[in-house]
Amino acid sequence: MNIRQVIASKELYGIEEWGAGYFSIDKSGNVICTPLADQQGPISIPEVIEKAKEKGVPTPMIIRFPQIIKGQLEKMHGSFSQAIEEFQYEGKHFGVFPFKVNQRREFIDAIVSCGKDMNWGLEVGSKAEFMAALSYPMTQDSLLICNGFKDRDFIDLAFSACNLGKNVVLVVEGPDELQYIINHLREHKPKNFPKIGLRVRLYSRGSGKWEKSSGETSKFGLTTIELMDVLSMLEQSGLEEHLSMLHFHIGSQITAIKRFKNALREAARVYAKIKKLGFNPAHLNIGGGVGVDYDGSHTTAQSSANYSLQEFANDAVYVIGEVCKNEKVSSPNIITESGRVIAAYHSIVITDIREVQGEESLSVIKDFSYEGSKTEHKSLKELEYILENMTSKNYAEFYHDAVEYHEDLFTLFNLGYVSLKERAIAEELFHKTCMKALHYSSYQSHVPDEFESLQRLKVSKYLANFSMFQSIPDAWSIDQLFPVIPLSRHDEKPSHKATIVDITCDSDGCLDRFVDRKTDKSSLELHKPNGKPYHLGFFLVGAYQESLANEHNLFGAIHEVEVILNEDNTWSIQKTTHGDPIIELLICRNYDQQEILSSYLSQLKESREKGLVSEEEANTTLIKLEKFLHDYPYLKEPSKH
């Protein structure tokens, strides 16, 4: 047990900063989860992986901690309750979870059950999400908010939802949508009908990657002219009392609290002016966007946020309250639609490392000498000389010479003057020369740019058994940073600087940007393979990744394991869900199982008639092929024999 190294690992990977009290490293060097965030009953993640394997659930997998979901809901609601009490605010807080952030049934089940006591509601932006949301029993005060663009069917569905006892708010995105609602009311004169909300397009802009969700050029929301138009339509239709909510949203992952406060002031002022026009909306929906501190820096960086949940709640309550006091109108109930901060922490993608390319490490190479076949070729002799005679004083000059000789040898190979064996010798000599030069450069107080670039080229590549496109698509598509950390061996000093590559046949399936509190890193410190399973965890992936996942190379959803902490501080696997088998992925691409099997059978019959296989071999092959159709598409664990 190396306590000093464990402490160093916590610092190296920043787990105490981005872990939010849920994740840490224990004295044995294993990553642990405390889902109740109070150090009660830590759960060893490596032990969960082993237990899952015993239940027939191999990696890659997602480990879910539903109690973290409840913890985040309570933090959000508790922060607003505290702020409301502190500032003697008149209104209440209502939380609503946006369906688009994570539509997995297991997750939404947890949101509804964990949020029941807090009257947590749901927000939907499509008919499919709406239909799923309607299947959940919700409390009378829980809101079901309908955002996004709507047609007559969507609006008709909202009226039907009211007959199920749902507390529906139809958020109007344009005058045409309001006209649909008015027409429906006139035509059907329903007993139960939705409340009306108006989404306002603010002048204020958010911050971070999604700031274009707000401002004058935003995709959503009513302009001031359109707002006055729909207010007039409500008044002329006698529906003034049905206006229940004003809504704005300035983007996901708000990094700077100052930008948010500016938007709050503007939205609160719009609310107050509408009140003075004779309307009486009960709710001001301030949207989502509470940031997750992915890198632990607590800054305005794109993968961070410079405020806490309590600061967010305090500012929202105080600013809205002050504007309403100034305007002499009653304060509204505050609705939040934050999803990222609720969902991100609860799940971890777990993968195992299958192969390491370029295992050499500066910290473990002791001998840079060359032991290959001696050669008579002049350029190869020069490379041998450079490798054997490079020192801390001449490494830069000798490296430049090695680059020149290496390029010359490749030119000679292309002209036919160098053999394949000599080319292989040249590659080995040059690689060792580069590593030796990097070794000497690492001791310099200022490392030249060329050696920093060389270091990035010479890092090891760790092949991880997963698909970036399926499990962490944002890392590929928008350069979102997620904390990545080995799940064990933190009592050992890591020896390799590495990037992570996945098993897809795509060069973009490579992770080469990693979180750091000071600057984004191009490599991750990992341990040298020791012949035992080596698992990595990708953390804070619960928001959007499953909703946006694609099936590149037909790698589908991975296995899932749901873990809970029991009252006696023990833990148990509550539920397992198997990932997509190959046949399900094929069916989703319009392949038919019976047609596939018939084709296999036909081809085997033809092979048998040609004498290529026996009848027994044909039957055995067909059984194997049918079995493969129901297999997991990811790599299986290597055989122990």
C-alpha cells in the first residue's frame, strides 16, 4: 500500500475536483463511488466490475448509480429552497427534467421515482418523447412542459394528455402554434385543456459552446414583435387567464454566471411588463444550462463552470425578486429545466484495454543501445552512430541529423536501393533515437516546441474495447472533455503517456484530449500492462451521450449495471441490462433475420454440392452463424488458456 502515490494520483487525475463528492480513490488504489456523497459506504468500482462479470455481464458496460440522480435532484431543489427562504421570495421552485438529455427508460424511471416527493416534472420536445412521458404517473403539481416546434397532431396530443390528468403546458414557439390551440378550443370545446406558455427570445446571450441558443439569432423563441402579436391573440380570444408561463433558455453548459444573470434580469423585466398588461402568468421558466465542472477547474472554460448550484439558485431567486419588487408586481414561481447537471454524474462507461501500441516509456527505458544486425549501408551506419553517441549536450543536433538520414533512407527505399529488412532496421534505429532525444529533452527547464510535438507523436496508444461514437459521441463530435481515469493501481506510479483508441475501423475513434485544471492535455498517464485486466472509466457521461449515440461499424448499446447502496452500507447490483446483440443492430438497418439465415443456408448448400464442405461441416457452420447473430458485437475477454 503506497499512500503517497494514492495522494499523487488524486492530484494527477483531479478526481477530488470533478468528482463532486461522489468519486474518489481509496487506500488500496481503487476508484470508489459514494452515491450518497457523504462518505457513507464507499463502493469499489473494480469490485462492481468483477461482480458484474460473475453475472454474465462483461465489459464494455455502463455502471449506473441511481442514488446519485436523487442526490442531484435534492441538491437542485434544496439550493432553490434555501435561496427562497434566505431572500424571502414569494414564489416556489418547480423542477422539470428535459427528456432529450437521456431518454433511456431506466434513467427516466429513476427521475420520476426519485423526484416524486419534490413534484419533479418532465419536458418533451417531440411526439415520441411526449408519448413516453405520458406513460409515467406523476403528481398533480408535476409539470409536463411541451417545447419545440409543433403541428396540429402534437397539439391534439397535448389536449389528450390533459384527459389523463397531466398538468400540461404548451409552450408557444410562434403565432401559428397559438392559432392551432385557439382553433382546437373553438372546435372541440374540451373540458380539460393545457395551459399556455410563451417562449421569449432574449437579447442576452449565454456562454460556452451553446451560447447561440440565445440572443437575437436564436433558433427558438418569440421576438418582441411576435410576443406582442400573440398577447393580442390571447386577449382577442378571451384566453388571457390561460397564459400560465413565460420561458427562456440561454443554452446548455452555461460557463459564466454573469451572462446568466444578465439574461435573468431581461426575462424578469419581460415578465413584469406582461403582468402590467393585465396578464397573470404564474411561472417563469428559466430553462436549463447549469454547467457541469468536467475538468474541476471551476472556471469559465468550456468544460467547466465558475459557480456552484447554490450560487446559481441564489442569483436566480435574488435577481428575479429584485426586478419584481422594482416593478411592483408579484414574483412568479421559478421553473428550472436543467438536465446535464442532474444526469451527468450518475453513469460511468467502463472499458478494458486490449493492446498497447508503442509501449516504450521515457521513465522505464534504461538502455537506448541498438542490438540489431550491423549493416554496411552508409545512412544506416550514421543512424547507428547517432544512437550510440547521443548525449544531453548534443541531443538536439543529433536528432536533426537523424531526421535527415531517416528521410534519405525512405527515398532510397522508394528508388529500390534499400531492402525491406534495411528499412525495418532504419525504423527501429530512428525510433530509439527519438526516444533517447525525448529522454534528454525532458530534463530541460524549457522544452523546445519540436520535442513537444515529437512527444505527442511518440505517446503509446491504448486500444480500448468500446466505440467512441456509441459511448461518448460528444468527445468526437464537439471535442467535449470527459474525465478518464484507470480504475485501479493508483498505488503505483503510471509509466506511460498515452492516447486512447477505440475498436472501430475509423481513425477518428481516438481520444487525445484529456481534462486538466490548468490546460487540456494531449495524453493521459497510464500504467504499463502487467498481464491482468486493466479497466478505464469515462466519467460524467450520463447527459446526452446515450441520446446522441450512433452505431458506427454497427457497435450498439453496451451492457448496463445498476448499483445501489443498501441501508447497512453494503452494496448490490440491482439490475442488469444486456446491450444490443448483432441481429438487433442488423434489423435496425432493414436486414431480415430469416432472409439472412436463408442466404447462409443456400450458400452452404452450394458449397456442399461443390464438395467444399461435408454435410456435418455445413450444419455446424450454420449453427455457429446463427449463434453469432445473437452475440455481443464487442471484443470478448481473451482466453486464459
